[in-house]
Amino acid sequence: MVLERTAPVLSPKEVSQPHFSDEEITVVQGRIEGWSHREFFRTARIGGWEVSNLIHRLEKRFAGKATANGFFMAIKEMIRQNKLNLEKLPQALAMVPDQRDLGIWASMYRGDDTWKACRLVGCRSGGELYALRNKISKKLGFENPYQAVAWWAREMKKAGEL
């Protein structure tokens, strides 16, 4: 029997409020802002390997394995804890998403794993899902999928639902 995960994988000490290091916060902030590995080093003196390691650590911590859905869930938690500067996010969507776009965006926000998201939106591979996430994010007025998740989390927090 396969159980679907509906809550992030956290240690018992972290169930109420996980702690984030300054480097983890910087990496999430930089990803939302679209920083390259070079920009991480130039801006925060964090090297490319360290950026990758911090991302994988967050992915594993929140999803149980290294996958983008764990990183999306870390973004939401950091926003819940007011750890990120969201001033650069758009105030409104560039357009209203259609049903398929909303399904893809919602799967990112929920932190669905790749195969569950593919089943929901009808894609055949993780690569196709990655491309769809980027396409939908741009269509809605975001630079990347991390901004799309951050925007939704910010709006949910404003509404008192995060």
C-alpha cells in the first residue's frame, strides 16, 4: 500500500516551526529572485556547490528526498515565518490562469511530487513538467516557478490561510 504524503517530512522538534540557517534563507531568497550560481557568490559569497547542497538539504528535509516539491514547501514555510523579502514579487498576476495552468501552479504550491503532478496535468515526464512549470510561471508574470509559489504563499498569508 502506498500512502500519499500530505505533510512535510520534519523531525518531531520541527513540527511546529522549523529553524532555517541564514544560508538557507539566502539561497531561497536568491532562487526566488532568479540568481545564478555566479550571483550567489558575488552577492552572498556562497559557492555553486554550497548552493546546490543547501537546496538538496531543504528538498530532503521537506519532502524526504531531493526533489523540487520539497523546495517549494520550504519556500512556503519561510514565508509563513516571515523570513523572506517579497517586495520584488508582482502585486498582481499578468493574466488569469486557465484550468490546466491553475492545476500545474496548484501542484507546485501543494508540493506534489513529480509523478502525481504529471498524472494530474497529463504530462509524460519530469522534464515535460519542468518545462510546463516554467512556461506557466512566465505566462502569469513570474520570472521562475519559485516566484510563482512565493506569490501564492504571500497571498495566502495575507488572507490568513498560511
